[in-house]
Amino acid sequence: MKILRLTLGALLFISGIVLTLLPGSILLVIGGLVMLSYDWPRARGWLKHSQRSMTLGARKLDKFLLQRKLR
């Protein structure tokens, strides 16, 4: 089961990186990191970093859209 999880996680992560120009590909990267983080502690750190950066990006986008709407 561990080999299957690592293989599937690696495939999702790599395919998400390759498809970075397409919308929704970040979900493949996150899914791959989630699967890899069960068995690989370094992937857990990458997952937390990507979650923090996605949260920060969403907050900046919300702030920008609210400022634009108030003008």
C-alpha cells in the first residue's frame, strides 16, 4: 500500500508541475503532496508552505477585488 501511495502521489505531483499553465493543475500538486506527506516528512513541509502561499494569494486577491469594487 505504501508503494502505491508513493507512486500515485509522485505521479500527481509531477503531472501538476508539468501542467502548471492549465487551470486546476495546482490541485494535482496539492493532492500529490498530501499523498506523499504520509510517508515523506519533507513533502509535509512543502505542503504547509504551498498552503500558506495559497492562503496569502487568496487574501491579496480578495483585498484587491474589494478595493476595486469600492472605487
